[in-house]
Amino acid sequence: MNDFVPNALTHYYAGVNAAARRLRTVAPQPGFDQFEPQWALPEMSAGLADFFAASDLRASAMGEYRGRTLFLLDLTGNPRTRTTKTFGSLIIVARALRHIATTDEPVLLLTPSAANKAVALRDAVLRAYETGLATPAQLRVAVLVPESNLPKIWRSPLLDEPYAAANPIGVYGGPEREDVKNLATAAVDLAAQSIRDTTGFRVWYTLDPRNYMVADVVRAFFERDALPDPAGQRWHAHAVSSAYGFLGHDLGASLAGHPVAAATRYLLVQHLETPDLVLNFHPGPGADYSLPNYRRDQRTGLYFQEPPVDPHFPGVCYSTTERLEYTFYTRRPATTGRVRELFGRQGGDGIVVSLHECLVRYQEVRQWLAAAGLSRLPEDPRRLREWAMVMAVVGTLTAIDRELIPYSEVVVHGTGAYADGEFGTPDLSRLRPVATADEMASLLRKAAEA
């Protein structure tokens, strides 16, 4: 089977609106209580449908593995991002467009990001310009990314004139990548009111998980329409940092009246640098949610898990703190409580994969994805810049090998895959170094004043 829905946000717009109405009753988590537009979307129009045209969805059969049927849900159809963050970013911008139209107030979007949220939100703003839904006088975006992640930042016309000054990229060179969130939050506190007073721009800090959940509901609507009802359980596998996608899928299942919602289970896939959600369900032997014990083999230099082996963690790795995918950088995610509630209600499990495991199975993963019609992964894994889809497939296959997933179906959420040659990187001279909250606040002021 191969089911395709072009422009899924337009196709399922009524469901996305229903999700917005549901989420506006949910209080924001601490740290996300600054300005935000109303939880409402613009009326559908030809221009808005054109704007949403980057939101294609595809589901394909991957094949059978040890008695389990595997499907791929491909969320990477936008060739200008190749990640699922396109969906949430388009809805964020659509809400901003409605605010601008109903209040005549311009909006300056702000997001800290490891990479993909920044790339996708900038692309969504550019699409608003290209489709004539907004101008730089009405809508702008500022992002803050870690310097170590610059190889994942895509070049965009927003770095060229006449857009560059109003849509800056700040780069943080400090030791902790996640500090971009702290700097962005502090900058809003320092500058948002003065920016509004002097320029009229409302600063919208967009990192609230609800802003992505509202778009991720389309995954469940599409599943209802594209995939046949399973004979038993249906697992959803997803490489995650904070699990926004699973929370959105669950919300969508409830709104869609999904006939198999009761059979849904979830598999979290994480890496060793930030395994917090998996550790929350499977804490290691220490008192501080530590990993299992590993020993270094003196002959190979590899680390092996010491008995008794916990199947939820890698049996072998290059380093017990290795960074497999640079965009998964969140420790102690704000979604932990919601994810625990979801798993307590629906059931599921988690697994941490290592770079060693992904490299050993890399060519096998390419074959599985090619069987599902996705042949973009490079033959040489050193060219891969986004590992989320590979992590999700390896996590699924390994969980099946270790009997963590019973005989059933698995839908692998393909949330990100891109490689060298699919995108250009920005001119470094056009990026703005940021080391403190004051410097980030200054970046915001200059963006609003440009």
C-alpha cells in the first residue's frame, strides 16, 4: 500500500481547528506564559491553502519483520526542511497571520532551537511572504541556535536582502546547547514590552509544546484514513527529544474518533546523550535515573553493557554519553508528566539506541526505507545530517529483536532525514553571535526595528 495526502493541513483543517479549540483550554506550562495569539486559525482561502502546500503526508508498507508488519509514516515531504517541524511551524505562522489580521499588530516570532525548529519556522515565514499573506512589516522571525549545530542550519532567502535584518539567526557558542532556551526566555522578559512600546511588534516565544501538538493531530487523522485497522495492537515508533509528536497523535486520535485508539501503543526512541524519557520509565541502578553499567573492552575500545543487561539500552556503544543526533538536546523535558500520563493510559515502552547500533544496521535501514519508497538516504552514512528516521527504524527493529514489541503492527514515524547535498549552509558572516540574555534581547530589538 502507498497512501498519499497532499497538503494535509488543508485536507484536515477542520480537525486542526478542533485541536486548537481543545488546546486553548489547556493552561500553558511554566515558562510559556508570555504573549501568544488566540487559539484560532484564519478562514481557509486559496492563499492559505497555497501556504499550507508544504504539508504532504505519505504512508507506505515497509514489509514484515519477525512476524510484525511495518509501515512508514513519512513526515518529511517539504523539500526545504525535510522534517516534521514544517507542520507545527505552518500552524504557528497561521495563528500569527490571524492575529495580525484581527488586531493590526505585527508579530515577531522567536524560537530557540537545536536546528530543525529554526529552519522550519524560518521557512514558514518565507512561505507567508511568497504567498502574499504577510510582509516583513507585519511578520518576522528571530532564532537562536547552538554553534555546534550550524552544519544542520539550512541556507534561506531570509538571510538575503530585503529580509535579512528583520529575520536574524543568533548563534550561541556556550558549552551547553540547551542554554539557548534559557537565553531566549530571559530575552523575552527583558525586551518584549519595550519592543512593543517602541515598534508595535508583539514578541511571541513559540516553544510551548501545544504549538506543535496542534499540527501533529493530522498524523492520527491520516492514520484513520490511510491504514487498515490492525488485527491486534498497533505500535507507533518515534525518535524523540520531548515527544511532542506522540502527544499530538494522541490528541488527534481522540478528535478523529479513531476506531483503533484503544489498541495504540507508543515506542519512544532516544539516544545516550539525552535519554531522559526512557530513563523515566526504566531507571538504571543508580538513585539518580542513571544508565545501566557499562565496561570498556580494552581490545576494541567499545563499551558493553554489564549483566544483567537491560534491553531498553544499547548493548554496545562508542561512548556512554555519545551525541548521535544533534537536535535531540533536551534534558528533563517539560512534557515528561504528559508522556507518563499517555503511557499509563495507552501503554508503550522506550528504547535508547547507540551510534554503533545505527551504523551496523544503516544499510539495512536504507533497504527498509527504499521498500517504502524513500530512497534519499545516502549510501555513505557520513553524509547524513539528520538521524531521526534512522534512529526510529533501528529502535523499532531492535525492540522487536529484544521482544519489547509483541506480535503486532508498527508505524514508524519518519520525522527527519536529510544529507549533504540536499541543502546549502548559510554564510557565517550573516549570523549574529549571542553570549548573554542582554545580547539576545538586543538581537530582538534590532529585528523589530529593522
